[in-house]
Amino acid sequence: MASGRLPIIQLEWNDMSERIFGESRQVLADMLRRYGYRLYRATDEGDLTPAGADSAPGEIFAVLQRE
């Protein structure tokens, strides 16, 4: 990739950032958005559906949007 960014990042979305650092997941979601990523969650069928910082714990995928 020309920008040097990963096309997709898999995250374990949980409440550890808030419990350990006192920060919500919104901080990370905002940073990823500034770098061109959008958050998604996989359905049982394997499709990606939009997700947000307030999504339930589990796997979240940050997908780099095409410019």
C-alpha cells in the first residue's frame, strides 16, 4: 500500500482501556477514523456491518477506506 497503512486491523474490543487507563474506546475509534479507517463487526455469515466505539465487546475490524 502506497500510504504504508495496513488495509485492515483486527481489534479485540473490550473495556480494558477504561478499566486500566480511564479512557473510553472512543479515543481509539476517533484516531483510526482520522487515519481513514472505519469500524466493522463480522456477522455470523462473515459479512461486515458498521460498528462504533459503543459496540459490544468482541472482535472489531478497522478497514482502511479507499481514497
